Amino acid sequence: MTTPPYLKKGDRIGIVACARKTSKEELQPAVDMLRSWGLDVVFGKNLFKQLNQFSGTDEERAADLQEMLDDPAVKAVISARGGYGTVRIIDKIDFTMFRQQPKWVIGYSDITVLHSHIYNFGIETLHATMPLNFMKNAEATETLRKALFGEQLSYEVGSHPLNRKGNAEAQLVGGNLSLLYALTGSASDIDTKGKILFIEDLDEYLYHIDRMMISLKRSGKLSRLAGLIVGGMTDMKDNTVPFGKNAAEIIIDAVKEYDYPLCFDFPAGHIDKNFALVIGRKVKLSVENDGVEVSFAK
């Protein structure tokens, strides 16, 4: 995998909105934070446009992302927020110049589309907090800074009763479960064989979590993993007639016949403590009775 150049003070970072609309007022605290890191912040030309729930038309959002990816003066591109819409523009993007001169692409949730698509080019990306969420958790935002400036990332997490012990060392792939499910069979689909898969989700019905996990299983994406990391499964919903299992129970049921290490409640996803993860980077996963360690290779 290719690691994009780490940032240094004076570098330029571009903010785009691949999905839902945003405002300058919402982003100002994050802009101030990025500037305090010594970065020059630039906005996509269409960043604050609005079309229903989107931040402008598909063409406008794609144009902003394309310009930031192609501009050699921009050393990293971060999405202002998630929502829905990246899958609508991914096939409009020409990655030729980006592949020749990789740069960090940052975000989570709907930005899983970019993580997966770019992973297939052999280039690392950052699954991390986005400007709209910078002020929600200082620790999470600090992990983004560390990742962007090339500092070591290593996490220790408490135990969970459904964790499965074991050790693994492999590339990290994944992101939002709903997006991974939606990308199956597309040019943005990923090969999970021999990888450590990370999944998280928000505001889904429990039966849909089950449907997505069974779909991943049937497509072979769960059988040959090196490990599985489950982040936030936040604000799950149930029907009037209960499904009968919570999200963690649904996930472990889908992978019960496999023996790779598995951890739950990892601090990443649609939660305030959303720690930065380097997608495509080799990671060591150690799941023991007293807790979990996740550390990234340099």
C-alpha cells in the first residue's frame, strides 16, 4: 500500500462536502482548529451550496472533490460531514492524477465509499472524525492530527463479554456497514480475504443489521478474515415485534463458525470518541480477557 505524504505546518488542506449540506458557521470551529495545527484551509467552490439535503448538485459536489484531488497544492482532502450522496458521485471522479500523486482523503460514514474505492488503488486513507464533529471529543480530533502528521497510532480498549480472543496482523479495511453492503458487486467493492475488517453503523433496524451481515457472509466476505473489529452500533432501532437480538449478538451469530479474533465497542464510528483508523495500513489486533490492543505499523 502507498502511504500519502504526511502533513507539515504550512500545508494546505481542502474541505469538501461529498454528501449532506453544511454551513460556514458550523465549520468555523474546525477551521480554527486546523489552522491552529499550522495548516492552510481552503474550501471547495460549491461547499456551501444546497439542493434539498445535498450540498449542491451531484455535478457540483463531484467538481469540488475533483479539483481538490487534482490540485498539487492541496495535501489532504477532508469531507465536512457525511449523510448520503458520495455513491452518487464516485463514478464521476477521475482518479488519474490522484493515483500519481496520492494525498490523504479523510472522513467516515458515507465517506466509506471513498475509502473502499481508493483502497483498490493501493492507497491508504483516513477513517476519522470530520469538521462538523471536531468539537465533540478532543481526544478523537487529536488522533486525526496524529495520523495526518505521521505520529504513532496505538489504542487500548476495554473488554466486552462477546469478544473472541486471539491475535492478528493484517491490513485494515472497512467502514460503515450499510455502505459496504451497498458497494457489493460495484467497482468500489473490496476483497476482505486475509484482512482485518472494521464495521460500524448508525440508526438502522436490527433486522437490517442481520440482513447485511448475512449478505456479507453469503458473499464470502466474513469467512476468510484475519480479524473483525466492531465499532459503534449507535441508535439501533427495533420493530413492534422485537427482533430478539441486539446488534452485537447479531454480528457474533453471523461469524460464530469462524475462529478469528473479534472485538466489540471499539471507539470509532458514529460516536463522539471516533478514533482515527488508517484504512489499508497493516494493524496488529490483540484481543485478551482484560482488553483489546490495536496498533498501526509505521
